[in-house]
Amino acid sequence: MFYQDKILTCKECGSEFVFTAGQQEFFAEKGFTNEPSRCPECRAARKARQGNGQRRHDFRSGPRQMYRAVCSQCGMVTEVPFEPRGDRPVYCRDCYNSMKVRSYR
């Protein structure tokens, strides 16, 4: 299909912006059926207001806190995303994954 640059009007600020042939081709490849309704500046501002593309329900504001622990099965030192209390076993990633596989068989 042959694409040509289009001039569109931003629904937020009212300015005109170019929807390039390359962008149109990209949209078509991804299966997008709607043209962009905001200019690149308004899209970037909206994305920044919503947390730089993070999901809205993602309440964490930074990297996940990790805690050192000793795997209850193999004894290897590992890191887990929760603080071990000592009353339940803690497993490294490999032991945990091998236990998940075994439980489904």
C-alpha cells in the first residue's frame, strides 16, 4: 500500500502535526485502525502525567525492595521481594520453579 504524509489536528492543543507515511505504515503493521488524535508533544505530556507509560494500578514508585535469604531447599543465598519472617520456607528461583513444575505433573 502507498502512504502519503497527512496533516492532522491535535484534539488537545489544536495545533497541526504531520502523520508521516512511515508512521502510517507502522500503524498498519501493528493493526492500529485509528490515526493519532494528539500531536507528539501532547502525547508525551499525557504519558508523563500518567507515569511514563506505567500501568495506573502500579503503585510502586521505584525499584522493588529485595531481601537476602537462604534457600530452604539448596542452601544458596538468594534475594526475594518480601521480608522473610522465619516461620515459612524461602526458595531461590531455581528451586521454586522446579517445585512449580513438579506440582503440575
